[in-house]
Amino acid sequence: MSHTPVHGTWEPEPAARWEDAFLTGNGHHGALVFGDPHDDRVIVTHHTLVRPNGGEHARPPRLAGRLTALQDRLLAGDTTAAEHFTDGRPLQWVQPFHPAFAVRLRRPAAGDRSGYRRDADFATGEASARDGDWTSRVFASRADDVIVHHVTAAGLTLDVRLDHRLPGAPTGLRVGQGALLTPEGAALSLRARYPGSDHAFTGVTRLVVTGGRTTLTPPGVRVEGAEGVLLLTRVRRHPGELDVTAETRALGALPPSYETLRERHLARHRTAYLRVTLDLRADPAERALPGSALLARPHSPALLERLFAAGRYHLLSAGGFNPPRLTGLWTGDWDTAWSGAFTHDANLNLQTASAVSADLPEVTEALHRLIARQLPDWRENARAVFGARGVVAPAHSDGTSGRSYHFSREYPLHLWTAGADWLLKPLVDHDEARGARDPRTAAALAETARFHEDFLTRTDADGHLVVVPSYSPENRPANASWGTLNAAMDLSAARHALRTAAAYHPGTADAVRWHALADRLPPHRVNADGALAEWAWPGLRDRYDHRHLSHLYAVWPLEEITPYDTPDLAAAAHRALALRGTENDSAHGHLHRALIAARLRDARRVGDALARVLGGDHFHASLMSAHYPRRHVYNADAAHTLPAVLIEALVQSTPERLVLLPAVPAACPAGELRGVRTRFGARLDLTWSPDGARAVVRPTRTVRVDLRTSDGAARLDLVAGEDRVLTVSTR
């Protein structure tokens, strides 16, 4: 039995549903692996695969000429004025994410299974299965950007084809397939053109067959009496036609060896995955259980260990060309909920919450790439809706367009101005951790600040600036419409964007103006219930039963409100957290609550939120999660956010502060967290138990920080290259 944490999961049966298929990905290509010895299916995905629906041509509404009149009406007390601030279009979703096809290997039945098992190895990125002498191994190579699939058995006979017939595939999809024999085996291709579009996607699979005989069986091939088959697959989305011959030739240039390709991949994947690990001293017998059996034990430390490992693995695997979508990098169905979009008003931000602390710069870089591609569209949003310079991020995007066109009366997402700050926050955190400011982040922050310079022009009776219109995703006041004034999130985001932009441009006239503007924003409001109000405008009443906690943005991910620096506001934020309902029990709502509770040192609420997710049947056998209880709606929020919750409960950092064991849930009485990356330029290993805790801090730069533990506050002087050992009481 294992006495160390398990870096993988396994099942005793093949996946019957695509949601239970094991996952591999390199941030560009993804694969869902079923592991069926008689119908070995691998569904291929790619971040760029979105179905045209008109969104590629959609523009933000041109409303800037009406902005002043709207502001006048809202400031005069017209609580429904923003309902008419639209160009009258119906709600339009962004282009939906979809799968490409299944690489399908059918094998004649060979009697009863003999020792069947399928595994996902997080440290290698491989999904594998075995049954008697049959083995199947799959990974998405980080080195060569190709899905690598190797099947072996004695006298192997297979029918191989690329199958586009996946759930929800549109009937108007125009599909063409090709198959040809090659000296080493065969090559298969599949091109699918979207209905009514010049865009298509094309996949090519190279087969390297060892032994036996290969014959054409259009649209596939038949392999008989082989020792093994290596399949290398790529897919591309493109306008017009793709040169299949060139794609086949490119695959032909790769080494025809699974082991060689695997070693090249491991050099990048294994190192990244093993940077941070969690050991909760779980029962070795529980660690040995298959994932589906472990999920039936929601109070098990072994389950938290495995979900932490799986969450980091899936987050790493989904981050590359883009950061993770609502479904990460994977789907087996064309009817993906909420278009499988990048949802910027909570979901993407929660999923990337551990990118810095869990030492996954691959994910931070993917976020950089998404923002860089979309900045021109963000500028268009600012000009069209607000008549302003700078940038405004949309609440939803498909990875291609960053234009703000997904909105409606009930969801006036085009009015939301906090998105750019929230998306840039992990990039700022990353810069703090490495001790250098990225010019890309500096430039984007400056554009965010310029937007606020142009937008923040109206004042209240006390001379404070007013954010008008303002929107708190995805809620509304109890006595007003959705578009209103001074949402707490908008105030915090504006303050943070202006001050952070100033810090990135020290000694400039811009910095002076941005600081002055930030100082003119109003303070937060505490309502009659003693809670931090979601809208800092007199008379607007809170509506508590909602899944989003946008108004507590100042607590997490910002550090504007903390128990150490602003205790009164922290108490009001804690009261707001206590009053917040859970609405529809969405996983992202529970874990958002847990992140805020951890910042407020509330271990009980962290534990309660985790228990609601673990006890609510939110995880599939793949250890990918669902949006709702009872595994309803495949969604990566819980899977990718859970590692961040556990890290925040154990270690928190800013450039000036280290907090140890702020909110340890009862389910984690002892353990070891290794490799955590802090924002003051150190890596940290932490061991804790009921008898005490020990932290080893490995600084890469010389710095003085404020240390907070259960023993109180102290100053911690760190010297680059000199490890410091800290002991902490846990009683």
C-alpha cells in the first residue's frame, strides 16, 4: 500500500460516459480517453475549436452618445434607466466550443476481461488501460503538440477510423475523409466544414504499424496480426482548405517511437506537475481506492489529496494556447453548456486562482496570450459603449473575439467595467512572485487606468467620484434594476487598477493623475445589517441569496480589506459572507465563498464550503467536476479551484506579508504542502499537525515581511539564498 500521496487515479471499468473519460492535454490539444479494450475511443479537442454562430462578426453596441443621458437619469434616482441602454439586439452567445472527432479503434471481442484497469498518471500526463496482454496509452505531447496513442497486444487486429459522429454534432456539417497506405502503416484525415461558413477543422492521424498487415477499409483502415500501433493526431481549425499532405508530412517527421516522444514530453510536463505537492497523511488503504470509490467517501483526506493533485494536473493540461474554458480543454458534446466560454466575471478567475501559488506559470502565460490577442477588441468595447480610451474586458469570450456582445436586460454585461482588473490580477501576482514587472502587464494596466480616467467623471454630493452605470455580476439590488451605481466590485477594481498602474509607471505624470483619481473614489458602505454593502450608494438594498460574491472582491482576490489592516471592514465583509445564500448550489459559488472565508480566517466556513462540494456529488470518475450537484453539467470550476482553496487555507502571501495556517479546515488536521510560491519571492514547504507546524522558507531575494501566525505578528527578515525555518503553534 502507498505511504505517499497518489499522483493519479484509476478505475476498474472503461468509461461508459465521456464525462468519465480520463483526460490529457498540452494546453492546445486535449483528449478524452475511454479505455475500452474492444472500442478504444479517444475524443480529440483543441482550444481553437469554436462553431461559427455570427459571433465572429458581432460588435459591441455603439452607445457612447447616450451615456451622459443614462448617467443623468441614474443619478436622479431612475432605478430602471439602464434597462433601455441597449441597441435592441437579442441575447447572443459567443461561439460555442466543441469536440473534433473520436479516434476509434475497434477490436474483436476476446472473451472475459483479465485484470482490466485504466489509469491516469498525473506526473506523466498519460491515460492508459490494460486488459490481459492488451495495453493502450495516450498523452498529449507538450514538446511536439501531438496526441500520441500506442496500442499493443499479441496478434493485434484493429479497425481504425476518425469518427465525427459525436453527440450534438450539427446535421449540416460537411465532412470529407481520406485514408491512404504508407510504407510504415497508414494516414487518415477528416475535414469538417461548419454549416454556412468558410471555416472548417481538419484532423490528420499517422499510423505506424509494427508487424502484421494493413489494408484500406474506407474511410478507415484495418490492421491485422500486428504487435503494436502508434497513432499520432493533430487537428487544426482554419478558413478555406488545409494542405493535408503537408500536415501528414509534418507528422511523418516525428520519431515513430512512443518512448522517444514520451521522454521529450516528460521533460516539460513532469517538472511542472511536481513543483507543488500536498500530503494530508491519508490512510494508505484509501489512497489505493479507485477514484469512483474514493468519491463516495467525501470526508476522506485521501479524496482531498487526490482532488488537489488532479486539479493541478487538469489546470496545467488545460493551460497553453488559452487558459481553461468553462470545461477546461475538454468536451465530448457539441452542445456545451454556456458555449464552453471563457467567463470572466468569476469562473476563469476562480479556475486560475492557484496559478501563482501552485507554481504554474504555464497557466499565467496562457492568460497573457488570451489578453494580448483580445486587447484590440477591449479597446473597441471602451470606445463603443463608453466613449473612452483604454480597455474594457467582456464578461464572456470564445477565445477569438474579445468584443462585448453577450448581454441582455437581465444580464447587462456590457456595463461591467471591473473585468480587465480581475483578469490582470494574476499577472500582477506573478510579477510580484518573480520580482520583475512584465512590460505586457504594465501596458495593459495603463490602458485600464486610461479608461477610468475618461469614465470616472461624475461626482456625488460629497465630491466623490461615482461609478455610473455600475453592475455587480450577476446580481441586482432588491429595490432597483441590474444597471445601477457604485457596485462595490467596480469601486475596488477601479481603485486597484489605478493604483497598480501607477506603481508600474513610477515617477510619471500618469502615475500622479491615477493616484489622485483613485483617492477620489468613495469608501465602501456598511449596510443596516452590519454587512459590507454590494452597492455603496445610499438606499440600494442588498439581495443576499446569490451564487456570486462580487461585492467581496476587495477581500479576494484583492487585499484591499484584510483582518490585519482594515479590521472593521473585514468584520463587515465577514458579516456579508455569513448572510450570503447559496442560491443554486453551483460549485463555483461554494469555492468562491471558501476563498473569501480563508482570507477572513474562517476555517469553519472553508470546511463547510468544501463539504458542500465533496458531499454534493460534484465530481465525475475522471475527477473533472460538474457545475451543479449530482454531476449535472460538465464544468471545470470546482476541479481547478479546489487546489487554490486548500493553499489559501494553509498559506497566504502578499509582497509584504506571509500568513501561515490562517483557516485550516477540520478535514485537514495534519499534512505537508511543498513548493508553494509566495509573492515576496520565496518558495515554502509547510508541515503541520495538532502538535505544531514547521515552515521552511527559501527566499530568492532579500526582503522583510510581516509574519502572521496563531502566535501573533512578527517581522521576518529574509536573505536571498538563505533558508529560514519557522516553528508555529497550532493549539
